[in-house]
Amino acid sequence: MNQTVHPDKTHTPGFGLIIIGDEILSGKRADKHLPKVIELLKARGLQLDYADYVGDSPQRITATLKRAFASGDVVFSCGGIGATPDDHTRQCAARALGLELALHPQAEALIRERMQDMAKEQGTVYEPDRPDNIHRLNMGMFPVGASIIPNPFNKIPGFSCGHVHFVPGFPVMAWPMIEWVLDTNYPHRFQNAAWIEKSVIVYGAMESTLTPLMQDIERVYPGVKVFSLPSVDHPQYGRHIELGVKGEPAVVAQAYPALLQGLKGFDARLGPELVQN
């Protein structure tokens, strides 16, 4: 039976990332996707809202994907879409949606094209019915109704099921595929307006005592986001809090002086001021 997901219509979709693979959780491989996806989103005026790391457990992958489909968020899933025994993502996506897997016609054509390219590169004859070539077609088995994500590196596509997008674990493939998804499906979400972040290093204050001031700034200046980043062993500033506001320049120009003025009511010493565009 097909499972229909109805996201909360009042929810503003965010951006999520799922990174799949035992090799990440065991430390055998270092994850490179998280900083890169943050970079790709930031270049478009967007930000990542959350990231999940999941090992090669079909049960955990299925549960994680169910949450992704139900969230209404734009979610990128990296890894596990190959055709080896430890690749479970395609099957788990189908299970999470209550759908069957089927060979996607366009994916099949691209995979066969890739196999012909490989045969030519190796100076051999392409044999479509050879067992290993038949097995490679499993990489085109996607949940029914999925659309493909082109892979400029080797033509083996990823796939999308609604707002959840599946790409390989290899960065050389995954990153241009994620860029393609963003630029093709979500240009209307890009924030082209100018954006600025202003903050100050605060010594000798506790976050809990600064919270009312932070709440007042966000209440008085809608559209501004106040942030607080504590550190206990910063190599330059030592123990401190970086307190600041971010948003459109015109609003930040009003909110930041108000934040500095509000800090005068606390027994705290202010350090350098920081600006980031």
C-alpha cells in the first residue's frame, strides 16, 4: 500500500542532510559532505537546518527517511545508492514511502550508456546480458515515481522522491548533483538580498543572563536573528561569548546598536566587534 505523506502546511521548509555509511561512524572515512553542503547553501543565501548521520542499518535508514519525507523539508541523502550488499538506501526509501522499486527507464538508458563507455575504454565488446552488467542495472532501481538526478561524473544517476534527494557518497559525484538539484528545483528559495552579521566578543557574562536581552531584540526588530556562541578555550579570545545579530543590512543597522546599548546593563566587558557579509 502506498504511503502518502502530508507535511504540515504551516511549516516553512528547511534544509536537511542525511549522511549514510558505517565508514563515517567508524572513523574509517572523514565526512566531507557537511561543510560542503553548508557552503553550497550559503552561496545561495540559504542555510542548513540539521544533519543526521546513519550507519548501514536498514531499520535506522528507513526510520530516518520516514522522518525526512514527513518533514516537508528539502533533504539531501548522501550514500548507499549503489548495488553492493551494504547499499540499502534505495530499498529503504521505497520502504519508507510504502512503494515498490522499479527500474527507471531513463536511469537504465544512462547506466547502459555508461557500460558501453567502459567497454570502449577497456577495448572490449559491450555484452548487455553479461551477469555483471545485468547486476549494474540495480543502480537504476528506484521507488516508483522517482525522478532522476543527473551525474556528470559517470552518468549513473541519483534520484529524487518529492523533496528528498538521493546522491552517491562520493563527493566528486554528490556535490555537483546537489548543486544541480538546488539550481533546478529551488531557485525561488535563493536569498539574493544583501545579508550581514554583526557580533561582539563579550567577557564575564552568562548566556542565561543575556537571554532576556536577546529575546527583546528579536521582538523589537522582526526579521533579525540573534545568536550566542559561547567558548571556554578559544585560542584568541579565551573564555567568552560571541553575541550578535544577523539579517538584512537595514534591520541589522538598527538592531546591533540596540544590542550594544542593552549590554551596558550587564557587568560584562566587551571585546572586538566582528562583521561578516
